[in-house]
Amino acid sequence: MVVGVGAVLGILLGLVFVCGGLLRWNELRYRKKGLPPGTMGWPVIGETSEFLKQGPTFLKNQRARFGNLFRTHILGCPTVICMDAEVNRYIIMNEGKGLVPGYPQSMVDMMGKWNIAAVHGPRHKAMRSAMLGLISPTAIRDQLLPKIDEFMRSFIRCWSDQVIDIQEESKELWLHSALKLIASVETGPLAKDLKSEINKLVLGTLALPLNFPGTNYRRGMQARRSVVSMLEKLMEERRASPSSQLDMLDSLLRPDDPAKPKLSDEQIIDLILTLIYSGFETVSTTTMMSVKYLHDDPKVLEELRNEHFAIRKRKSANDPLDWNDYKSMTLTRAVIFETLRLSTVVNGVLRKTTQDMEIGGFVVPKGWRIYVYLREHNYDPFLYPEPFKFNPWRWMDQSLESNQCFMQFGGGGRLCPGKELGIVEIAIFLHHFVTKYRWEEVGRQKLLKFPRVEAPNGLHIRVSNLLN
């Protein structure tokens, strides 16, 4: 018995020694003069677990120890975390000066090498130009807005006297709307299959790139292959069809302007995936959280309804919304911006250094990533008095929307090309939802804010007709 206890203690001491040695080795491996202070965690995995599980708490603790600029190792890469507003703005606005997009390998693998968030230089210019051609303000006004309005009316038509999970419905809403706008795909088996695979793909974008059975990365890569196969089949059918659908896919496959560069099938697929994924993460989450915040603040909801009933008074019951109606939704736009700020749907962006760079008084080595952490800027009391209060009226001053510290849509040459389309989607949904229904939450609701905003058990609401 004594021998057994001694052996166990020896094994434990050996493990402690080995673990300590690994941690020490990993710190020494990345020790270089001029580097920001910080810790690197374990070999290979670094501090990814702490980052994903503790999120803002982990980053706040590290900032308290090391300052606004510190090093770590997350998502498979040595990374510098920047929490300084001025430095962050410089990084975002100065791509090309030794900085390029630095998204994790897992995200590049899931979204494709032509994903607009990952490419830079001439590739980025070509893909951004192609995307802007599809979702420019003119395209939204003349082609997309009428389709969105028709879709939203139809999608929420049967919600009365139902208990729904607004988180799942928001994802369905965006996905089906996107598929209709992109490829005229209606609800049905294809849309259902795509949703299932895209869910797996989204989880894979924030996973360590470990291609082992059972990992989110492996499932995500399998999902990408499935989605690519579905889109390839859709493109084949479209090319074989003599008729035109007048949608984004037609525009990509049969460009009406010979001067526009013709995209390869691989580029088209990655562009479509980018359009679907970006809204799946941002538009659906902002839609869910706007419903949550409006439920919790009856005063804001009442004023929002007044804005939308004023629009309905100018129209007959079945008249569609138009661009002028949308532009008159000033409080609605403010609600959307305040929802983005308070829930922080976008926590930050990633850049990668192409050379040794001096940032904030430190040297960031070539090939390292910089995580431009935006979350804390949204709760700065100097920018936003009572920062944790839902107060859309703060956005009624247009200068706040253009404030350089609000970077939820990126900035510079990386300003999100789908910004206005996303706002239009949410605004038109809110118009039909608040003028037709009232709602109350059902059960206990749990919300997580990191690494993505989500309700693990769903966000259930009971919906009823407003005029009952």
C-alpha cells in the first residue's frame, strides 16, 4: 500500500514537472526583445481554452496584468491583443502598411480562400467590387427591398398564437431570405439541408484546425464540402435553364456588363458563402437581440410602433414598403445600432503582420496576428453615458453613427459591404413584426455574449396579434 501511494505521488510529481517544463518551454520559445508582455500557455493550444470559455473576463484580467497591449497564443497562432482605441483605429484604417487580414486557418478553410475577409490587395478589390455590384444601395432600392418586404410578410404570417424560439426563427429568417435573394431558392428540402450544414460550418470557424474525428473542425470541413456540392449543382441547373431568375446568381453567372471581370465557379461559391455566413452570424443575432431589448423596454417599443404605424397610415394594407419608407425609419435604425453596441455581436477583427512592426511601443514579429478587440470600446462611458443601458435615442445624433470608435462594421477599405443590406433586413422585419404582434418571454432565458452572442437553450416567446 505504501509503495502504491509512493508510486502515485511520483507520477503526480512527474506530471507537474513535465507540465511546468512545457509551459516554461513555450514561454521561452516566444521570448524576443521588444515583444509586448503576456503569457503563451501550452504548446500548440496556447490559451485558446481560457479565451473561448472566459472571454471578456480572461482579456480583462490579462489587461490588468500587462496593459492594453499583450501577447498570447489563441486559435493556433501567436497573437497580440490590442485594447487601446487609438491603436485599434490605426490598425483598422491602415491595412497594407505591413498588415493584412489575419483570420484563423479554421475560418479560411471553412469560408474558402476567396472569402472577402481573408483576401487582400487585387484579390480583395476584385471580390469586394463583385459583392458591391450585388448589394449596392441602388441594387437594394430597386431590386432587393421589394423582395425582402414580400418575404418578411410571408415568413411571419403564421406566428400568431404560437410559442417560437426567436433565435432559431431569426436564423431561418436570414437564411431563407438570403437564399431567395441570392438564388431564388424557396423554403424546402434544399434550404433545410443548407441550414444544417451551415450551422456546422459556423462552429468550425472558431475551432482549432485539428482534423480529427469528432472535432468541430472536421465536422465543419465536411459541412463545407456538402454546401459546395449543393451550390455546384444549383449553378449547373441555372446554366442549363433558358430562363432568367433576375437574382444574384444570374448576375454572377451571366454578367450584363462585359467590362466586369468574370468570376470563376470557386470565386462565386466563396462569395455566396460569405454573403450567407456574414448575415447568419450578424443579422440573425441582431434580430434576436433587438426583439429581446424591445421586450425589456416598453417605452422604446411604444415609440418604435408609433414610427411604423405612421408609415402604415400613408399606405393601404397591402402596399409594399419602398425606399422612402425605409429611409424614414430613423428610430428603427437607432434601435439596430444600439442593439449592435450593447450586445456586441462583433467582438473584434484579426490582422496579420507581413513584417516586424512597431505597434504601441512594442515590436510585433512578422507572421503574428493582432486581435483588434472592440468589445470594451462599446461600453466606454465617455462615448456612451450609462453604457449598459439600452438607449437608442443616443443614435439619433447622426455624428455618433459616424464616430470612428464605433467599428462594428469595420472601417477603411474593410468597411462591411453588406452593412446597409443587413440594416434593411432587420428594419423591414421589425416593421412587420411590431405592427402586427405583441410578445412575451416564456421560461427562463439564458444568454451568452462570448465568443458569440447566443441563447444556449433558445429564446422562446409567445406571440399574439397586437389588435386582439
